[in-house]
Amino acid sequence: MSSSPTETRAPGATTLVDVTMPQMGVSVAEGTVVAWAKQVGDRVEADETVCEISTDKIDTEVPAPVSGVVAEILVGVDATVEVGVVLARIAVDSASGELPGGGGAAAPTPTAAPTPTAGPAPTAAPTPGAAPPPHVAPVSGAPAVNGASHRRYSPVVQRIAAEHGIDLSVVPGTGRGGRVRKQDVLALVEAAPEAPMHIESPYRPDPVPAGSGGQLSRMRRQIGAHMKRSLETSAHCTSWIEVDMTRVQSARARLGVTALPFVASAVIAALREHPQLNASLEGERYTQHAAVNLGIAVSLGEDGLIVPVIRAAHELSVEGLATRIRDLAKRARTRALTPDEVRGGTFTITNPGQYGTIMATPIINQPQVAILDLEAIVKRPVVVTDADGNDSIAIRAMTILGLSWDHRALDGALAAQFLASLKRGLESV
Amino acid sequence: MPTMTYLQAISSALRDELRADERVFVMGEDIGVFGGAFKVTDGLFEEFGPGRVMDTPLAESAIIGTAVGAAVVGMRPVCEMQFSDFISCGFDQLVNVAGKMNYRQGLAVPITVRLPSGGGFSGGPFHSQNPEAWFMHSPGIKVVAPSTAEDAKGLLHTAIHDPNPVCFMEHKHLYRRIKGDVPSGIYETPMTARVARAGSDLVVIAYGAMVHVALEATEDVDGASIEVLDLRSLVPLDSDAILDSVARCSKVVIMDEANATCAAGAQVAALIAEHGFEDLDGPVVRVATPDVPIPFSPPLEQAVLPSVERVREACRELLAY
């Protein structure tokens, strides 16, 4: 994830390797440190998590580029820094013979005197430039050890060693040519000293029946901030329209999908007819968008919600939309979305109707200018008029679509026209 | 529970299906009056008559094509290829017509093609092949390959009930060599792998006749604990079971009686390389038939087919790694 680590020489027999804020998607320029998994002085193995970071709504972990000891932590929790900024430095003990890949040109000498090409030399005297490095440590990805520098370990052996913090250089190998086998490292794991016997009193007071609670999660705080900001920014108005979904219901049953992709498809068509709603308003700057990048609100249960975006949704059929919605929702719930997949929406649909509610006043997803709310579809008696103008009462699958729109960007007539064309589209599926 | 040979188990499945479901009928070369080249269908003609046990001309393309048509209008045909090698003559009907019917037309093609396959009895290059990988490579066709009498009956029921075309690879060499307890009546064996013997130091992955070679070869290899995983189904391939065995054992030998290149075992090896890498403690080892026609000469045939000795040696080498 991070680019090739840069190393700096420090006094003594150590090399410092930078841990930087990684690039996580093309449009992401910065990230926030959420928590440090390691503290200064902690031992860390290559690829082990050093800290957790967050960019917008996506949380991820930063792996250590090399094994070593955390020497410095340069960015505190909750600080936001640009991609590439050094977050921490890991000291690699050169006596252990390990060097990160890519930086191997200047090999450390065993006596710790830096070579002239290796950057600042604060204390020790540099060796003459002509002197060849007396020992070049291997630069392959596999951990290597002085005295056994040609040892290579199988994937499973490396994994078990990392999980149990075992230094493989001291593990006797019983495989061919002294190779360390899985059972060799497992034997060491099993032989590890047992935890001391428990000698505290077994008495434990009854737990206080406290209500659950505490600090709001990071996601809740972010959702809260977004919602407050939107209410303070936009002049929210909500318009509703009643739509006969009977045809959609039979079409969706035929395709084996939910009504949502049909609504999405009709929304896209209505947006093409009224592009003023496929827009963003930032301050006094109003922009209409040619492409429809459709945001779909996905509930993450108690954790909150997220709005993944279907890019160029106007190019997709109903089936295509259904597939994309399913995929994005699934990955949203497994936290597998990339930052780029939750940005750049031009219009948003929210769909909490599964619980039977029939109306809501959704909050606009800034900087968009409108959001559509799809609630429950319920059978109701309605008056229908046939081709000859005769009225009768029929059972139809009805829903109420709610559109919250920004009165700064448009007026009620346009919102009503948009809803009317949406209704036409859905009733003629 | 009655004890049956592998062959009797297959016959029993056919008889039970013919009795239970009037949509089921069987067709093939000499399967009626003569009772089949291997006598799998012996007695069926007498019980069910020529309308449901049909002798066909020597034309595999016609057999499968007829079955596809019957399946599309609601029947459940079971075709016998006299030898699996002969299916090359029916390839287009199976791979292009049956396999793609659902994709193209949305129609189910519930046909079962029984493929007596495998060597070991000096049948020569036209009567000894294991063509299962041809069909694994072609979307729309399922492929199963039982190794025991119980699974032979259960998987044949599953295959006949399945709405897709299914290649049922029945190993000729097991017909009368393998016996076992078989539940009576109709039951379905799932298209998943089966741990034939549990172990923890190394796993041998095999299917069909090779399961028995694997079990014999690994009964005692210097006291090591060796697992044998019987794939049973090649499409769908039970990747969860494979990766689970690899995670526990970390060393893998994969067997194929088929020619090595692009065999089912090659697909298993690729799966492990891609998804089981972090569990491996040694190279993935394959024991397969080299890429040569199966020789007629008995000593030459024994030399190319995976033997108990070759498997044992491969396990010993890998255990020592």
C-alpha cells in the first residue's frame, strides 16, 4: 500500500524506516489517525498493523513496511495529514540483518559507521567512500538472519511465527537441509511457558447493571456532523407524490429483484428530463452534471449508514442497477468499499420502507440539491378510471415518494414536475 | 443396509428412479435387450420395457441430442456412453447445445450422461480415458465422480434430480472391485467433498478410483498422519473443504488418473496456490498420468497410471521437506 519505504540512518546500529499515510484511492488526499496499535518501543513485525486511519467514511489499517521497533510516533490520534506524510519511524536493528527491500544500495556496516551516501552522519565517523561494505544483508522479502542468511521460510511457518512472536532464526529445523517445518515452529509454540496459575480470590462483585453507552462511535459522530451541516446549509423542502406501483411489483417479481432498481431507473430517466435536480450547490456555485452518479443509502445496522455511489448509473439497465446495488450493499456491510466508491454522487435515494413506514423528510446529502425517499409499498383501495372514463375502486400497490429539495437551487414547481415524471415512468414500467 | 458392488449401486439407482418417476428413461447402445456392455442396465428392459429402456444406434451425438430434446419438454433422460471415450462423438450436443441452453434460452436441461471411464484393465487408448476435465472447462455442465458404492448411488440420484446437464463419471475399474453398504431407497449425496480418512500432516486429494490408491498408499507412511480427501464432485468443486484440509495439513499431494495437463487436479492446485498460500508448508505436489495415450500393453499401462508406490514416494518426499 505504501510506497517503497524511505530509510534514514540514526546513530548507533539502526536504520529508521518511515511509515507514511498511504494513498487509498485516486481522489483521497488526506487521512486521519484513529488509533495507534503500537507505541514507541514496541516490537512490530512486517505487515503488522501500526495504526488505524480513517479517510472520510472508510477506516483501514496501516501495516508496518518492515520488522523492527517503533522509534518515533510523529502524528497524534485524531490528527489529519496529507498522503505521504510520515506517521512514525521504525528502527530496524542492522545487527539482525534485516533491511527493507528497495533501499539496499547502502548496506550498514556492522560497526554502525554510516557510509557517506546514506544521509546525515551525526556522530560516527564515515568510512571512506572507496571502502566496500563488509556485509550486505539480503534484501528479499523473506526475513533473513545473520549466520543463517540463506534460510527461507514457507508461508505457513512465517504466519505462525508472526502470530506468536517467534524469532525464526533460533528455531531448529528438522526438514530437508535444516529447513524449518510447520511442526518445528508449532513445537516451539506448544513448549512456550504456561501462564502463571491464578492466585487471586475468585470472588467477584456483581456487575453494576449499567445501561450500555459511552462515547459515540466515530461513524455516528461523522453522520451527525454531516446531517447538521446539511440542515444548516440547505433550505430544505419536502414534496410527496403517490405512485401506483402495481406494474413495478409484477415486473420486479418477474426479475426476482426489489423495487429499488426500478425506482432508481425511473429516477435516472426523470433526472435526464429535469437535469436541474442532478446538480450540486456549493456556496453560490451551482453545477449541473451530465452523468448521473447515483448514491444509494445503505444501513449498517447499529453502526450507522453509508452512501455508496453507482457511477454513470444512466448507462445501466434495471438489471444492471440491481446487480450494482446488491454488490455495493454487500461490500458496504462487509466494510469493503473503497473511498472512491462513496464520493462524487449527484443524487441520492434512501429506502427504509422495509419496516412499513410510509413517509419521511430525508436530509439532503451535501452538496447535492435533492434526495428521494422510497418507503413501504402497500396495497390500498384506490379509484381507477378506465379508458371510457368509468370510475371503479381497485386494489393497487401504492407508495408515497418523498423528495427533499434545496429551495436555494430550485423551486417547488420544478420539484413537482420531477415527481410527476417519476410517477409517469413508474406507472408505465 | 444391503451390501452392493459399485456397479450394483448404479443399477439400483437407475431402477429406483425408473420406478419412482415416470419422466425418467434410459437410453444407450446395447443397454436394453443385452443389458449394457458392463451389465449396468441388466434386467431394466424386462421390467420397464422398450419405451423406457431404449437401445439406440451407434451415434452418441444422436443419443445426447435426443436426450436434450426430451429434457426440454420435461423428461429426465439418463444416457449411457458405452465408454466415456466415445463422448467425443457427442461433444457438440453436450457442450454447446445442452451446456448453453439455459444461458441462451432460459430452459433447463435435466439430463444425466453416464460415462464409464478410467483404465487399469488393458483397454487401450480408446477405452481407458478420463475425460472429465473437458467438461469442467465448459460452463453449464456439472461433473461428479463417485469412489464408493454408497456415493455412486447417491450421486446418481442427485444427478438425475439436478436441473442441469450432469456428467456422471463412473469408474469401470471399480465396478466389481468395490463393495459397500448402500442405504436402500432414493437418497441424495451432496455435490461436496468427503474426508475419506482424517489426518493432520499431509493431505492427498483425489477422486474416483484414485481415492482407493490414495488410501492404500498412505495407510502407513512412516507413521505420519495423512488425510485423504475424496472430491466426489468436480463441478461444483468444494473449495471450502479443500482449503480446510490444506489449512490443517499444510502439505498437499493431488492425484489425477487423467493426463496431467489441465486435469481436475491442476484446477485444485491453482485454487490452493491462490487461496491457500499462507497455509502451505511445502510445494503443491501432483501425481498424475503423464501426457501420453493410455497404452494397451499391461506393463506399460501400469507404468503410466499413478501407482501406490508413486503416491507413497511423493508423500514421503513431501513429509521430509
